[in-house]
Amino acid sequence: MIYLLLQQNVAAKSKPVLEKAIRSLFTENLLPLEVLNVADLGSASTPTTFAVMETIIDTVKNTCRELGCKMPELNFCLNDLPGNDFNTLFKGLCGFVGEKYKNVSCFVMGAPGSFHGRLFPRNSLHLVHSCYSVHWLSKVPRLWDETGLPLNRGKIYISKTSPAAVREAYLSQFQQDFSSILRSRSQEMVRNGRVVFILHGRPSADFTSQESCYNWEVLAMAIADMVSLGLIDEEKLDSFNVPHYSPSPEEVKEVVGKEGSFAVELLETYATEVGDKNIWSGGAKDFANALRSLTEPMISHHFGLEIIDKLYDKVTDILIKDLATQSEPIKDTSLIIVLKRKAN
């Protein structure tokens, strides 16, 4: 749950951006609008989902009142992988919609599946939103040589010691996946529809900047320590890499431009300090717990449940020592992106 504090912090920062994107839907030839179709990609049963829905409903109400137009019905399509607990999500959402917005015609439905492909009918969506989801890749890139040997030994993501082939493989996979996301949404969206993406990124072209890979470096160090203690096989470490990529603004713009269906209306960075007590009241310890909540499912799947507690204890030790000795704060960077669907 502690990781959610970062999501909520960034979502709150991006709220004016989302509000502006919603208002634009009512001022660019989309009226009269009987139904506003909204898709939230990578939804989960968290307060962030509720906050986004609240922002959308309130902004639509206020905009319609200002323009003197009838408020449309709202149709929320909440997407996640089939393994997500949609029952918990819907239980929370039903109470949210029913209690606070009794006079709003609002419908909620689930859309299980990968957002890397098609999910919705053609020309049906007006607004697409996603918070901290589209930086996850559809798969780990190919990270072994022609003889089958691992290219990224001792690491789990791009690092300063990773060969150039690792950086190139990750970038290529991101380009393929992000292009597929845009191509799929372009078929599903109406002209002048808006996409609002919030994702983990990096501010510069440097693949190995701390903003890009600090979390993964700490986790790799902890796993390597477990290898040195004989608690994890070295082959297990060398065969594990995370399906995640933190793009730069330039890389995002390049993919959007090549895919061609959208125009970039806004692309800005938002930085928070790792261990910032305004977000994580317990500092390094809370940040370690946040990292665990984010990574434990895939770590336990690959390395086994029996090492989990010891591994994250090691992560906590590393973070406490490292953050205490840093001369300057380590930044965690998010990208806030607004895209406009071009005419077909």
C-alpha cells in the first residue's frame, strides 16, 4: 500500500492536466455528446482509480454547467490483466458511484486483457487514462547472445556495466510496445480524443541515470548478496531481467511521431526524492516496503517464496545506508503525457 502514496502524489500533480484534457473534449466539435466513454488502462482496486473517476465526473459536470449543455452519460471501462481482482474493484466502485454521484448517469464495466493490444470497439473512446502502467513491457527483451549466454550478468535491468546490446534490446522492446499501445488506441478513439499517460521515466538520454534505474540497482545488489551467501543460484540471477522501461521524453516523442496517429499536446517531467518523508513518512524503510509491494510478485515467482523476507531485509539495509551517505537527493522521475487523436 505504501507504493500507492507515490502514485497518489503524482496523480494529484497531474490532476490539472487531466481536467484540461477533459474540457478540451467539449470545445472541439464533439458536442452534442450523449455518452462520454472513458478507458482507464491498468486499473486496480486502489484509491487512485477512485480519484481519477472523481476528477473526470466533477470536471464534466463543471464544464457542462459552464457551457450550458446537457451532461452526457459516463461510461468507465476499467482495464487490467485477467488475473486482477475485479470483484474487489467493483465492490469499491459501486459504493463510490452510488453514494457520491446519485444524480449522475454513470456506468462501470471491466475490460480484462493486455493494453498492448486492442480492447475496445472502433471509434468508441473519448478519453484514455493510465497511471503507472504503460512503462511495463509486454515481455522481457531478448537478452542472450547467439550461443545462449546471458548478456546482462549480475544485473536485472540496464546498468552502467551492461553492454550496449542490453540498452538497445530494452529500447527496441519499448518502441515496439509503445507503438502497439498507440496503434491500438488510435483505432478505438474518436477524432480529437485525448490520452493522458503517467509513467515512470527519466529526464535525460542517459540510460543509466539514477532516475532511470536506481530501484533496480538496489534490488540487483540485494540479490547478488544473496548469491554470495549461497541462498540464490547465480544462474537464477543471470536469467532474470525486469519487463520494465523508463523512457526519456525524446524517446516518447519519437515513437509518437513514427506511429503517426497522435499529436503530443503536453509532455513534462515530475521528480520526487527517493525516501522523501512527505511521501514515505518512514523514509528509507517505507521506500523499501514500497519497492517490495511493487516487485515481490515477480521476484517470488522467479526466485521462490522462501528467500523473500531475507531479500527485502537486505534491500532495506542497502537503502538505509545508501540514502544516508548520498551527497545529493536521488530523484525518481515521472512523465506526464497528453496526446490528441488526429483526424483519420
